[in-house]
Amino acid sequence: MTDENNNPLFFRRILITIDEDDRPSTSRAFRFAMTMARDYQAHLGIASVMENNDISIYESLMPAKLNERRDHLKRIVATYAEQAKDFGVEQVRSIVAEGGDVDDVVLDKIVPDFEPDLIVCGADVDFASHGRPGAIGLRLAKKSTTSVIVIR
């Protein structure tokens, strides 16, 4: 009988959350996730959420403006995906979602679809757009049934 505690732990599906408002924190988390995905030959999901509270009432009434914001976010995520591929990650998927709180959108929409066994996120230390530093990572770690690593 093999003792599971002595077996190596590998992650096969890694999800990195991209926060375009916090590039330094996101950059460190992305480098970590990209390295793990390449080294473990894991599937890498690169996700970002267009938050409702980032959209003004005026913008919400203009479909063209909303589409412009969606396209901008898709381009950002696609740029990260290209970087990951250039770095040597073979399986990369870009994911863009919309909704209220980032952590709820990630856990309710993205995680069930992508099915990661690890979520990686930045610590929100350089730009606290989410109420207080580290809020997203902390809420993901508290609510998720999936392992979460917060990179500072």
C-alpha cells in the first residue's frame, strides 16, 4: 500500500486571474503560473473579469462602449496567452467573463467551466481597487474548494 503523503503533488490545470488594474501584482503571479504550467506541462487558463462596478451608468447604456471595453480586456488576456505560449506553455486558454464581484465570478462561472486544480492570483498590494489590499486573493482562498496561491 502506497502512502499518498510521500507522492509528489502536481497541478494539471492552473488558472491565473489577471487584474488589469494591478499590473505589478498580476505580473508576478503570471510569471509564477506560467512557470508552473510549463514545468509541469499543465493546462493554463488565463482569466480576467470585467467588473460591473468599473462600468459607469452612462457606459452601461452604450452598447458600443461596452463592446469596446470587452474587446480591450480580450486583447489584454490574449497578450498574456501569447506570452505564455512564447514561454513554452503548450496548452493555454484565454477566458473573459463579466459580472459583479471578481471572486464570485471566478468561482461561479470560470472555475466550473475550466475546472482548475490550482488558482493563482496576485496579492493586490500595489493597487487596492477592490476595497483593501489582498481582498480578491483572500476571498478566493476562503471561498474556493480549489487550492489557491496568492503571489505577493
